[in-house]
Amino acid sequence: MLIIKLVIFGQSGSGKSTIARIVQNYYEKQRKTVQVVKLASPLYEIQNHVYKKLLLPYKEGAQDQILLENLATNIRRISPNYLVETFMEKVNNSEANVIINDDLRDYHTDYPRLTDSGFIFIKVSCKEEIRQSRLKSRDDLSIVQNSKTTKGIQDFLYHYHIDNSNLSLLQLESSISDMLEGIK
């Protein structure tokens, strides 16, 4: 079975998750099984545990970006390959036709591993003022405007690029559909 493996990457607030949902819908309409696999899944689990342990209110899916960034930094210090190896185990055990990742940030460890594993890279960008506005409108618990964890993503090589600055949702869906027609 041929598996399509996609990485949708860009700065926080550029629209990666929205595009990932559109990509997922596109393939599901073609009766393909799709799995979204997050590199940061272990970080989200730890974040949830911290908020529950501290008895703090927490909305499912909300991100404490400061906590997540610190967790990622320290997990990489202790075990540099842990996040990417946990991710690759999920990918390798998946029975999906399409794997989507929308949270790649690390240039030194994760990016080369996903490149070597045959992922197709889709860069998402938008105007900085739009990105900042999107970040402010999210329900995140804390926001890191310019994360040090994304240092180096501007150097990722990519197969496709989507400028998500001025497209309506319909235009974005059409643009993504056209792009995905070329991915087999």
C-alpha cells in the first residue's frame, strides 16, 4: 500500500491546522484513511497532566506555548531523539493511506528524520500582521510570539508553498485541491 506522508509546516498562526483539516477532508472524500500524527503528542499529554495536577481550568486543545516550549527544550536535552522516534513509531504502525503532520519545528533532529522517511513538505506562510492577529484570537493559555523552537524552519526545503495571507476559505480549499492533485 502506497502511503502519502505530508508535513505542513510554518510559523504559529500561519494556518497549518486549518490547512491540515482541508487536506484531511480532501483525502477522506476520496475514501482514503487519514491519520494526523503530532510530533508534540507527548508534550500535549504532559501539559494536560500538569494542568490537571494543579487543578487549573483547562480547555481541551488549548496550548500553553510557554510550557510546551520548555518541555520540548528539556526533553530534547535529556533525550534528543525521543519525540521524533515516538512520532516515527506511530507513523510506521499506522494503517492509514495518508499521514499528516502539522507541528514540525525542529531543524536539527526531526526535519532530517522526516526528510529521510519520504515526507512531502508543504510550507505555509502569511503576512506577519495576519499571523499576529490570528495568534491573539486563539484560546491558548499562553503565546510565544516568536518561538525559538521554530528557529531554522525558514531553511526547510519544501515541495509546495501556500501563502495563506489573503485567501478566502473557498479559495484556500481550491488551491489545496489543485496542489494535492499532483501528489500521488
